Amino acid sequence: MTNNYYSFIMNAYEKGAGDIGVQDSDSCPKVVDGENVEISPEFSYELEEGEFCHYHLAPFCVNLVDEVLKNLLEEYAEKEFVEFIPVLVKSKEYGDRQFYIVHFKKIYDVVDWENSDCNPPGNVIRMCVDYEKVKNLHVFNSGSYANGMFFPRNDIIVSTKVYKEIKKRKLNFGLSFGIIRCLNK
């Protein structure tokens, strides 16, 4: 039996969905799940074109969510392992808005290596999660991208329950989902 989970993917091809950038890439926070994060209080992102979405993938693969999506994720996340770091996103057209960096304080050990497709040296091409490790989780990461070629990529994975709630509340403008298999139920 297959039980699916869903990873967040920025849908840059959705008409009207905006891009987030920064003026100075040297000041841009390098957010890596499982590591401490330091952000200057003066730092801000910029909406470069398009409209605000509930989810944005910022430079250096930083996951940003607005207040509404943050509140939903907080309902289901393990509070001691997920933090939402406030950052300002500026826009000349729409005004400045408060967003939150989704930062996992730990890397969840959820990958089912036996059923995931990998290429050497252990890079995951198509991930499968282990049911025994995720059965009680609704918002988590995988660490499967931790050895990214240029920089680590942080992922957000949600259960079917959270996925359906996002769709029901119409919080998926600019957001697509990658299906992650879970075979060993």
C-alpha cells in the first residue's frame, strides 16, 4: 500500500506568482536546516516581480511562508524542532509584508534508502520515506538534499492531511507539490 507525502515546490510558472530576491547577496542569510541561523535585523528580501504568494523560495533555497501558511504549518509541526524566523519582504507595488523563514532545527531521519532512487555518492533522485519514521509527522524535512552540489537545499514535506488543508484553504497560489512515496505501511 502506498501513502503519499508532499514536498513544497515553488511554481514560478503560475501566472502572476512573484519572485523573491535580495539587493546584496553577501548579506543574504544562508539558512541550513539543523544549523544555527543568524540574520541581521536590518536584512530584507524584495518581491522583484509578480504578486506575493503564501510560499516563496528565496535565494539560497530559503523557504519563506506568509502569516497564514505559517499558522497552518505551526498547527501540525513539532514545535520544538521547527522555528519560523520573521523577515521583511519589500515591494514597491504591494507594500512591505512580514514573511517567515521555515527553519528546521534538526534533520529528520525519514528516508527509506532501500526504496529511494539514488545516484552515487548517495544523492537522492526520487525519495521514498519510511512509514515507521513518518507515521506521526505532518510537517518535516528529509535532509536528502544536505549534500547539495553548490549549497544545501532545505525541504518542507507535509502529510496528506496538511496537503489537503493547504488546498482547501486555497494557500497554494505559486506552490506546487512533489509526491513523495511511502511504501512500507
